[in-house]
Amino acid sequence: MSSIWIAFIIALLASLVLTAPMRRFALHIGMVDKPNPRKVHVKPVPLLGGVAIYAAFFLAVIITMHNNTRAEILAILAGATLLAISGILDDVGILHHQIKLFVSMPLAACVLIASGIHAQVFAGFVPGRLGTLLDIGLTVFWVVGITAAFSILDHMDGLCAGIAAIAAAFFTVAALLNGQILVSTLAAATLGAAVGFLRWNFSPAKIFMGDGGAMFLGFLMATLGLKLRLPGAHGPTNWLLPILILGVPIFDTTLITISRFRRGLLPFTSPGKDHTAHRLSNLGFGHRYAVVVMYGLACVFGVLGILTTYLPSSAVYVLFGILVLSSATAVVFLERSPYERQPKVLELLHPTGSD
């Protein structure tokens, strides 16, 4: 238990202290996120906040690491470092976004698989090597999907860091309830790093985490979901709990994927103001309260996730069905709410109308 509190406090203090000099450094070298039509900020904001998050987490984990978990933690840090560097290179503008999606993220997933961290869903009912291969494929899909979800979630002040902090808090609780000290320590370090950065990132943001920070947090969330084990829980709870804890980024990614495909756009290559928070803001909440509403939804999902550990299998399936139906209804409703439409790729290449 002491290692959990130590990890949280170290990460929190380090993130609080390191973010300010990273902000000054980003301004000094001109590493800023400039306003454009698809973004909500109107003034240049320094980037590199993700470096402070990364350093805070790294420091907390290294200090609290035990010898019997060294290999596993080093593998997690290796994958996280790969994605942090890839994201920073993208922030600088020297790495194409498709390299992140199709190379860096799958490679980070393979690092986890090589260390023995992978999904355990299909192996329970699909015999032999096929079950293992299906779990490996699911692991790659999960890591890439969750990492990408957090990458595109970073579009409003405090949104990505806040959602990551809330998810990390619920991962900490869930792991503690099931005696998983390593998972709860990693989650507590993530929580501390995210909360410390949120002090500087909540609206109006003084610094952005950049894609390096968003991908780093997304990878940690995916890893915590894979590591979380519930020995006494009923079957569906083992895979449903991580999905519920990460319900907000999963829902947001689902919404924009459906919406953009329906409009003839490629979901991850057509950035714009059509995310859940953008639509909530346009419904009258404004940017700050739209983010707060997203925080509330993340808390609801997390509480429901913890609740599933106390329910029988039949009740868990019923709850899952209700959530799927509710989410589908929300997608339909939000699809009809106001948002700024992006032009199709062909329209960008061959604009119509007069010069």
C-alpha cells in the first residue's frame, strides 16, 4: 500500500514542478501550437507538457519498482517511451501521423506481448494456438485503439489529462480491490502525473501536452486495462471493466468514426471540431463545462465498472446491453447536434466554387 501512495505523491509533485520549466523551454524554442480553424484556442500555446508527464511517471515508477517486477515495468516503459518520442516528433512536424498509427502503436503493443502482457479473452474458450493468436490480435487492436483514442481526445483544455486521471483513479481502486499492487502502483503514478499537469492544462490552458503526452497516457491506459485481473469476478466482468473505465474515449472515438465515415471522411486523418465535447459545447455548455460534463460521464462509467465486480453474470450482460443501447442513442442524438463540418479529402485537393 505504501508504494501506491509514494508513486502517486512523487508523480504529482514532479509533474507540478516540471511543467513550468517545460513551458518556458517550449516558448524559448518556439514549440507552440498555433491556432487554426479546427482548433478551439485563439492564441499560440506552448507544447511539450507531455515531457513533464512522462518524466513524472518515469521517476515515480523507477523509485517504487521492485526487483520481481523489473522486466515487466521496463517493457512498459519501453513501449511508452517509443510512443512519447513518436508523438513529440509529430508535434515537431517531422513524423507523419500514419507512421504513428500503423508503425509506432503496433510496435509498442508487440513490446508488451513480448514481455507477456496481453489480452486473455479468447484463450479461455478457444482451444490451442488459435485462442492465443486471437488474444495477440486483440492486444494489438486494443493498444492501437486506446492509444489513438487518447491522441484524438486531446482537443480541449484539460480534457485528455482529466479523463486519463479519472480512469487511472478507477484502475487504482479496481486493482486494489483485487490485490494487484503492481497495477495499482502504475495507475497511481499515472494519476499523479495527470493531476499535476492538469493544474497547468485546465481551461484556460497555459501549456498543452502535445501528441507525445496524449499517446503516452493512452498507452498507459491500454496497458492498465490489459494488466487488470479480477480472479473472483464473473466471466464478462474481466473484459467489461476496462472498457467501462475507458468508456469516454471509446465512445468519443466511436462517435467520430461513425460520423466521419457517414460523411465520406477518413476518421483518423480528418481532424475537426466534431468530437463529443465540441458538440456539447455547441449545445450551450461552452468549452469549460463541456469538459466538466465529460469528466462526469467518465466517473459514471467508472462507477458502473466497479459495480460490475459485485454483480452476477446475467446482470452484467443486461447492464452491458443497456449501455450499448444508451450509447447508440447518444450517438444518434449527438450526430444531429451542431458541429463544424470538415471538407472531404477530394474537396481539399480540388476545391469547388470561384477562386
